[in-house]
Amino acid sequence: MNQDLLPDDLFESFRAMIYRATGIRIPETKRVMLSNRLRRRVVATGVGGFAEYFARLSAGVDRDEQARFIDAVTTRETYFFRDEHHFRWLAGRFAPELVERARRGRRERSMSIWSAASSGGEELYSALIALAEAHQPPSGWALHALGTDISDAALESARAASFGDRSLRSVTPEVLRRWFSAEGPPGRRSLREELRRRASFRRHNLLEPMRDGPFDCIFLKNVLIYFDPASKKVAVGHVLDAMAPGGYLVVGPTEGIFSMLDPLERVEGWLYRKAGGD
């Protein structure tokens, strides 16, 4: 066995540990990827090797390193305006619908959005930019925009709101000029404080109930693809419980959860609505 790779027994042990903590089932084909990510933690902690690192995590006394371990194995790349039509819908159809329902006295003058598995914040900030470009929600409305992730490193990055070219590759020059500044490290742009302060971020595991909400719109994209069916069922149940009556769920095409969304009305292939709220 290549000493740079996890041996069979430790590979299975780490896979089980990751599954218990996150619901993510690491495929057997990802041994090299997992070995590389864990090797960096082995070096950073100064333990002897993979076995010693597993023993350190299993002892359960080093909470900081357990968080860094989760960060190492759950990092996902995303970027602004991924699936751009989702944000066109948010600003052009969703927001006006809420405004009209409020005008008719059928809801409060408020809007709540949850980016579940928000990574570095690109998804939630894309939603806020799309709304701001459309002058939504109207003046006097309360806006609750929440991003959650299981990774502390991702949350720290989201709060910093400083992005490189890869994250910004789908942002138009006009939007870059309006909502980003070149202040900060070279090669990065910072989101303007006007938008940054509209968002909040906190840690949340999708396998646990969401204590906030209910939400008028939830983005659940590019995360459950890594879950096995049992974990998907638990996570989806918690997400559905967090939806407001009449609320919408935006899903990614590869989540593998369409059969679990029967309680909702299918509006588009990627968009579902919860009954009520009319």
C-alpha cells in the first residue's frame, strides 16, 4: 500500500466518522482526495500519521481540530450567480408576488431567505444583489437573509465577503462596479458593506432541525448530492419543516431528492412551492 494513501481500515474508519458527523458518504473512488486532505491536517497537527490523527479525533477532546477536520472534508467550490435563472426568478417573480400578497393584507411586509449549505456566501450574496438590482424588497420591509454551513472556514469566508476571480467569473462588469470594491488583498474584490450587512451566517448541520424560520424561499443546491438516501430524507424533512406556508424551495439538478418532494407543488423542474399562504 502506498504510504501516502489511507490504508483500507483507516479509509473505512474515516468514511464512517465523516458520515456520522455530516451525513456525507465519501465514495470509495475518493481515497486519494481524502488522503490528500487529511495529510494536510496530519502535518498541521504534528501527529505521527493517519492512525494517530484518527485517534486524536476519536478521543473527542479537541473540538477545534474536529471543526478543522470537517472543514477539510466538506469544502465545496461555488461562484456568484450559479444557475443565473434562479436569481432572475427571485427578483422578477418571487419578490413581486410577496409584495402583492402583502398589499392585499395576506402577509406581513417581510421577506426571509435561507441559503442552506451557503459555502463562502456566493449564493446568498447573489440573491441579495439580484434583489437590490430590482429594488426589492420595497422600503419599509424587513429582510432576513441567512446562510448556513457545517464548515466554520466557509462561514468565516462568507462573513469576510472578499472574493477572487473564480468566484466572480459570472458577474457582469456593471454589477462588479456597483456592488464590489477593489479594497483588500490584491486580486480580490470586497462586497460593499450595504449588502454585506443584510446577510447573517451561522453554523448548521442539515441533519439537525433548523431553529430559525419559517422561510419564504430556501436554496438547497449542490449539497445533497453527497448524502446517501437516508441522510437525504432527514435533511429534506428538516428543510420542508422550515418552509413558510406558500414558501418556495429552489433545488439543484443533481440533488437526487425529487421523489422526496411530493408534499410540495412542482412549479419548475428546479422550483417547488409549499401549500398555503394565499
